[in-house]
Amino acid sequence: MANRTDPSAKNIRGTNPQNLIEKIVRTKIYNNTYWKEQCFGLTAETLVDKAMELDHIGGTFGGNRKPTPFMCLVMKMLQIQPEKEIVIEFIKNDDYKYVRVLGAFYLRITGSDTDVYQYLEPLYNDYRKLRSKLADGRFSLTHVDELIDDLLTKDYSCDIAMPRIKKRWTLKSLGLLEPRKSALEEDFEEEEEKEENDQLNGMDDEGHDKEYYRGRSPERERDRDRRRDRDRYRDRDYDREYDRDRDYDRERGRGRERDRNRERDRDRDRYRLRDEKDYGRDRDRGRRRSHSRSRSRSREHKDRDGGDHRKRHARSISPRRRDGPDDGTREEPRKKKEKKEKKADGTDHPDPEIAEANRLRASLGLKPLNV
């Protein structure tokens, strides 16, 4: 009975408000002693007293993952579902920072997108310190603006999954949110108005300095000097970057021109080598042709001169060599001639009748029969 949601509570995001916390964490909260003893029977009015007693925030810690009192109070707010005006008063409370954080955490879980941005973004200007309990049981130091930034930008906080919300620029483009205003914007406007008034009035230097220092506090002067120095350094850095980019572009242009010249020289050398190779190839081809022609001509001359030489040489055989002592060599051609003559008579024909007729024709001085 003590863990049931208030019957008059409405569903949030289509479900029971307590189901916005995971079941494991919800079960650990139900079994925690702080939940059973301190949160039993709390209402929206009495919950403020328990919230004022908080001294740290966090999710679960230790080996058994015990929930912190902060998580138990968040669970109790989901169970009783206080009115929106009460939650907004929690957020606007400047005296107790943990009460403010408790209301902001509850509104982030249950509120609409526009309400979340509208009521949580002003808390970016709260820089008070908070104690946060880690998972190992130790404490760490954080700030209110850091926690608000985690609630608006991250998916998990204090071991609870945050519901999805739309981006701010989307709501702004739809006209549901106004442009975000800085807390220092009013101070800047006041300073600009005073400067314009001083320039229009044309006050003297001394009077102007007196009014200037009288109307401005040392902190504002310090901030103005810091902004002026920051703008001066920014202009100087911009000039340096501009000069550096210009030098870089100039060097890159020179490098490109140098690369172009190298490519041009390389192409010229390549074409020259190619022409030299072609010229040498043509010259070698011409030499081979002339050499082959000279060789053919010399061969023809040799053949012609060789025939005449052989003829002259055959004619000019010495009588000694003609009438040499070697008789065997001279008798051999005679024998061959005789054999040829015998064969030419046709008397040695294999047919005896034809051979007889050839002998008869030879005796009469006629040609032999050609059979």
C-alpha cells in the first residue's frame, strides 16, 4: 500500500510516474530504510522539510547499490505527484540549493520540453557548490550549473535514464521558445547607454573621467578592460592568421610554379632524349643500308673480277704445268672422253638389234638411233 501511486495522479509520458525509474532502482528504493522510515506518509507540504535536510545528491552507491536520500525523495515526488506551482517554487528557492536541485530534477523527468528549458536554463547562473556521492561511496564536488547542464544534455543522471527532449534550436525554430538571454546582457546595455550619453553630451575630459568612475564600479571597469584586451588580442590573432594564410598561399603558389617548371624541364628532356634516340636509330638504319649496299656491290665486283681472273688465269697456264711429269692426271680425262664417246655411238645399247643397227650406222657415218 505504501508503494502505490496516488490514485489522483496522472500518467506521465503514457505510463505510471513511478515507472520512469528503472525497476531495479525502484526495488532498491522500496527496500531502503530511509524510504520506509522517513518517506512514509509524506505530503507535498511536509516533503519540503525533508528536502531542506539534504546535504548531498547522488544515485546508488556501495556494493549493494543503496539509494541515496535524494533518490528516495525524487521517488516520493513521483508517487504523490505535487502540483506544478509547488515544483516551480522549489526551483525558485534561493536559500536551499538542494531543494532547488530536487525540484529541477523532478521537472526534468516529468515536465514538457518547453517547461524544462524555460525553468532550468536560468539555473545556469547558479554557481553554488554541491556534494555528489559516487558509486564507490566517496564524495565529489560539483556545482549547480554543472548538474543543470547534465540534465539538459546527457541521457543519464544519478543512475536514472532521462526522458528524451527536443533540441533547443528545434523549439526555437517552431516558435515555442524565445532566444536565450544572458544574465550579463542588462549590464552590457547599461554600459552602452552610458557611453552613448557621454559622447552626446560632449563633456570635458576631467568631468567625463569623474562621471565615468562615479557611475561604474571597479568590477565593471575590470570586466570592460578584459573585454577590450580580449578583443585586441583577438584582432591581433586574426591579423597573424591572415598573414600566415597569405604567406602560406604565396609559398604554395611558388611551390606550384616550381613544380610546373620542373615538369616542363622534365618533358623537354624526355622529348630531347626521344628525338636523339630516333635520330640514332635512323642513322644506324642508314649505316646498315649503306653497308649492305656496299657489300652487295663489292660482292658483284668480286664475282665479275673473279670470273675474268679465272679466265685470265686459265689462259695463262705455264707450259711447264701443261706438260708436267704427271701423266696419270692427263690420261684420266682422255679415258672419260673415250667412255663418253662410246656411250655416244649407241653401240653399247642393251638391245642387241639396236646396238647392231648403231654399229652399222656408225660405219656409214650416220647418227645413232635415239631409242
